Amino acid sequence: MLESALDKLAQQILALDEASLCSLWEKYKERMEHFEPSREWEKAMIIFFIINAVRAKNHIFNEQLKNRQPPTRPEKPPKGKPELKLVKG
């Protein structure tokens, strides 16, 4: 049950737009920095870390794509007649 709930949350978070999330980063950073023993502060902490998790995930994902080597293809022999040289002996 818990794992299923976390899986659903992850799916919902992955559907969020990073740019929209990042526009909220400062707001939740400020809320997080001003501690108060309340449920609202706890939610602000979770939201702040969700935003950071999405940013980190996208950064790692993009770096991995950038560093990925394209698969190498074996060189095919050129089509057509091969270059031949006449050697007299």
C-alpha cells in the first residue's frame, strides 16, 4: 500500500513542469527557512525538496544524455568498383 502510494506520487510529480516548479522555488525556500512548528511549515519543506528533486533528476538525466556516446557503426566497404592499380611486373 505504501509503495503504491509513493509510486502514484512519483508519477504525479514527473508530470509537473520543471519551469513552473522552479518559479515556486524561492517562495518555498523562504517558508522553509522560517521555522514554525506547524503542518504548513512541514508541507513547505516537502514541497521545497520535491522541487529540488525534480531539478536534480533533470540535471542528471540531461548530463547522462549529453555524455552518451552514439553507437558506432562498423565501416562498410564503399559501393561500386574498388580502386585497383595496375602493377607491372
